[in-house]
Amino acid sequence: MSAMKKQLVIVTGLMLMLVLAGCSSETQTRRTVHYENPVSRAWETVIMPNQPLKLHRHDYPRAVVVLEGGVLTLVNENHEKTGELVLETGKTYWLEADAPGKLHGDINEGRRQVRVVVVEFRSK
């Protein structure tokens, strides 16, 4: 089996495990890394209502698998609103790497948590 196929099998198994795990009873916005190697990294992010993710950036392109959808308000380094990201439950989105030197934050202004699995691809 090729290295890429092994990566896909591992990532697919991880996503299935997260879906089957269901919702957590925790109340804090959080990011949990589940898998990492030199080629890829996978983590789960839960953004609770009225809680932001701290400013960050994505140096690599990524796939975002939405386990629990919602609308995230995007803000820049000055905490000014720059747009919205609508995430539908059950869908997968492809997002390119962020522009060099730019930070952003995500705020869940909804009434329910938003939960996603992000798979970042470090090689091109």
C-alpha cells in the first residue's frame, strides 16, 4: 500500500471515530490534535457559542469535515469582522493556505457548538 493510501486510511478511520464519539459535554472552545506526521496533521476543533478561537493562521491547505455545522464570523488581527464562513453539517470543504503574515480569528455567534475535523496537508 502506498504512503498516500496509508495516510487516507488513517485519516478516514480517525474521522469515523470522531463521528461515532458524538458530542462532548465540555463547555470550552478547544482544539485537539489527533494525528500528526511530516506529511499531514488532523485535529478536531469545537467552537462553543459566543466563544472565539484565538488569532491564528494556516500555513498549509486543508480539508474541513463538518460534524456539527454553523456560521463562524471571521475577524482580522484588529478584531474587525471580515466575513462569515457557513459550514453545513455533513459537508467537506477545501480551504487554501492563508496569505503570508495574516492572522484571523473565528467566532461562533450561534446558539450551538460548531465541530469540525481539519486535515492539513503539509506536502505539495
